[in-house]
Amino acid sequence: MRGGAAEPGTSDWVLVTGASRGIGRAVALTLAEAGHQLILWARTTSDLVEVSREITERWGTQVRIATVDVADPEQVDRAAEESFLGLESLRAVVVNAGGGIWSSIEAMKPEDWREVMGANLDGAFHTLRATAPYLRKRPGAQVVGLASDSSYNSFAQRGAYCASKAGLLSLLETARRELREDGVRVTALVPSRVDTYFRGKHPGSRPEALSMTEVADVVATLFALPPRVEVRELQLSSIHSSFGLFPEVFTEEPNGV
């Protein structure tokens, strides 16, 4: 079995959380083009329907959708029961859903702290808890978790976000140790800035950053690796953007333009 291809009779379904827009949507489209069957979770039904329709019309790929806030364990359990109906296993899960609120520690409202932790860390736990039994049954299955350069670096005004992303790295390592005996591979994808909708921005507002499609292409590359190859952690940055606290940034445009 090469490139993560399914053996006869095995499932090739991939769950992507936060799939309605941004990186999650880009990942869903890229994996659909590569032939993967998709389960898409997000909080906005209309956006999920739109993504599902686009995938079906362009590639004829099977898609299942569920409206779910991954921070809510009851919603995750319900979505898993509906989404995994009739499936014996999962090929992979892309733990992508998340968000951020910038505020100093003293000014941050407890409900804002919980919102960030709920989306970024609690949601990852609930998702992994629901998918682990299905991943164990699929040889060469994968977990790809979207962390951040904030996982390593503590920035002012980002206490909740940095803490949640640092916790996500630890949670992914725990998942690796628990799932490894069944051949499940776990990758922490650690990008710096991505030109997306994060914190109310819109694509195009940060052209120096990684594009959503570039991040999605990296995820697809991970999926194409031989099933015994595990990329444990992968740091990503645009050559025109910094990573964490490092000041070096290549600002000259390609070809001197």
C-alpha cells in the first residue's frame, strides 16, 4: 500500500472540522480533488451546504455534513453518530476548527477565555475522542492538527490563544502515544500567518502570508505519503512573513518585481 491509498474494502473517509470557510474549506476542496470522501463539520449550515455542493459538482466526491460546535461535547457526539453511520473506519481527521480573541489577561472576560479554549482545545479533545475508535481500525490512518507559531511563543494580548495552541501540541503528542500501536500517524501542522478570515480579516488583507490553498496543499502532501511515514511536526511560513518571534523576513518580491 503506497501513498496512503486504501486497501480493498477499507474506508477512505476524512473528517475536516471548521470546514465551512478558511483553511478548513481549502483543505476540503483539495482533498476532494485528490479523491477522498469527506465528512465536513462546522457551525454554519449554509456555508457547509455551499462547500458540499461545490465538491459534488466539481468532482462527484461523496460528502457528509453536520452542523456542530466542536466545543460542545453533546453536539460532537450527536454529529459523530450521524456522520459515521455505516462506517467501519476513518482514513483521517483534520483538526482545524478554532478561533482567537486578543486581549490582555487583566482585561479578558472569562467568557472570552472559555470561547477560545472551547474552540481550540476542548474542541480538539472532543473531536479526537469521537474519532479515535474509527482511526484505530484503518491501517495508516492520520491525524493532522492545525497548531500555530503561537504554540511556541507567548505574545502579549494573546494569552488564551497561545495557551490553547500550546495545549493542542501537547494533546496531539498524547494522541500519538495512545494511537501509535494501531499504526495511526499524528502530525502537528504549525503555520505562521495565513491570509484567511481569522479574527474578522478577509483573504487578500495579508498578501505576505501563506495562502489557504498553500496550507491545504501541504495537508494533501501529508496524505500522499507512504503509510509507514509519519511527519511528526511541520513548521510553515511564507518567505515574505515571519515565524513566531524571529525578525528575519524576506521582503523582496520574486524576480525583483
